[in-house]
Amino acid sequence: MTEIAFTLLDRPVTWAQAALGFGVSTLGLLLLLALSAWRGSRRRALEALIAAERARETDDKVAEMNRLQAELTGRMQTMAEILSTRQGDLARLVADRMEGLRHQVGQGLEQNVRQTTESLGKLQERLAVIDSAQKNLTSLTSEVVTLRDVLSNKQARGAYGQGRMEAIIRDGLPGAFFAFQPQLSNGNRPDCLVTLPGDGRGLVIDAKFPLESFTQLREARGEEARKAASARVRNDVGVHVKDIAERYFLPGETQDLALLFVPSESIYADLHEHFDDVIQKAHRARIMIVSPSLLALAIQLMQSLVRDARMREEAQVIQSEVGKLLADVRRLAERAEKLDQHFRQAQDDVAGLRTSAGKIASRGERIVALDFDEAKGEPTLPFAEGLTLKKAAE
């Protein structure tokens, strides 16, 4: 028994030790098996308890679910009844709304049809207006073409400028204060001569502005052509300004200022924008270059002067008439004074007449009141009492 059975970890192990270890191991295994079996039975019992608890909980949940299902069924039935009632109300409401909507849609369609009809009528009227405007535009286009043909001819262009200037002056001044193509003392005839009141000298207005150079400038293509056209503009306008100053400035007969009429606003604007030296040269020569709008403004100022002069003349006439009226009033006052004197004299005469009439009336009353003496047959007049007494004494 003391024999060494085997060596374990460099230690000898005997058979008794090995048998003892085997027994202990077997006992431990048995204990482990018993413990394992006890634990398995305990676990199975616990699992059975858990399963029973789960079954009980499941039954409770099933019962709760059955109860909830019953409640849900009741609620569903109630909800179904409510939904059926609401569905009927909704159907009636929808029917009412549809009827109202159908009525509104009918009215809206009728109104839209009426508005559409009115709009179509207005559209037809506007189309008629547009058609008329188109006809006017066509006529205006033909007139513009005619105007272009007129402006391409020098004589026709001069007549156009003359006519436009005459129209502006005729519209603004009375005929007694202007004259077209009058002859001056030197034999020249300006396009227009305006005579303002208070000054015997006339204001010369010339309408023969040179437009050929401006036409050439606008048609110029290239720098050299524009320079040549600009030089021609300066030369033509300068020559025309010099001719006006030499022909129409006559001391004592014309004003020392003249107007050069440009019949186009665009040409006037180009002249002021690109040819300021020409404008300054004309100013130094006492010649004002005016466009149609500036000429109309100048004519309005002249019209104001004419109106003021007429007002002064009329004021003098009114003053003279008022003086005559005052003289007539004085004579009327003198005659009224004389008539008042006659009235006072007549009143005095009437008062004297009334006094005499009163005296006569009083004497008549005394005569009426006389007492007659029947015995003697003589009246006893108051003024005859002294006579009676005198006879009695005799």
C-alpha cells in the first residue's frame, strides 16, 4: 500500500493516497451529482411556479382582454350609432352645402357671363378705338412721309418753318401788333416784325434757319464726314447770323435784338449741346436762337406786355370816365340843393296858406255862431257891439 503508484508534480503518490483521492473524488462527484439533481428539481419547481404564475397572469390578461374587447365592442357599437347619426347629418349638411354651392355657382356663372358680355362689349369698343387709332396712325405716317418730303425741299422747308412761326405768333398776339413779310426802309423784308406798345421799333423774327448742314451731320458716317458737317454747320449758321445783323438792324426802326427761329426742338438741342461757340457768336451779334417752345414763351411775355399796355389805356379811359361821372354827380348835387330850396320855399308858402286858411276858418266859425235879435231884427255881431251901443247912446 506504501508502494509508489505514480509521480505527480515531482512528488511520489502511493496507492493508498491514490485510492483515498479516488474515493474523495468519487464522493465529490456524487455530491456534485446530488447537488445538481437538487438544483435541477428546484429549478424545475421554480419553473413550474413561474409557468403557473405566467399561466395565471395569462388568464388574467385574457380575462382583461375579453373585458376590454367587450367594452371595445360596446364602444364600437356606440361609435357606429354615432357615426351613422353623424353620417346622416353630414349627408344633409353636404346636400345643403351642395345646394347652396350650386346656387352660388349658378349666380357666379350668370354674373361671369354678364361680366364677360360686358367685357366683350368694352373690348369691341376698345378694338374700335384701336382701329380708329390705327387709321389715324396710318394717316399720321403718310403725313410724316409728306413732312419728310417737305423738309427735303429747301423752299418747302422754309415755308414749313414760316408757317409754324406764324401759327405760334397768331395764337399769342393780336393782329395789330405783328406783321408778316413787311418792307423795311432799306427794302428788306423780314419774316415777321412784332411791334410792342410803347415802343415804335419792331422786333425782327427770322424763320430761315439753315437745316441742310444739320441733315448732312446726322447722315455723316465716319469722323472726317462728321468734322466736315460740323464745320459746315458753324459756317452756315454764322453766315446767316451775320446776314440778319446786316439786313434787319435799323436804328430807330427795329429793335437792337432779333430772334432766329429753329422749327425743330431736336435741332435746337443739338445746337446747344455741340455748337456752343455758334450760340455765343449769335449772342454777341444780339441774335437769340429760339426753338418753338422758347418762341411761344417769348410770345406769351409779349402778350403780357400788350395786356398791361391795354390795361393802362383802359385804366386811363376809366379814370377819365370816372372824372366825368364825378362832375355829373356834382351837378346833380347842385340841382338837388336847388330843388331842396324850392321845396323849402314851397313848404313855407304852404305853411302861410295853412295859416290863412285857419284864420278864414275861424272867422267862418264865428259867423256861424252869430245870435240874431228878433225884436230889432238886427244881428248882434261881436264886432258890431260897439256900433249898437253907440246908436243906443244917440
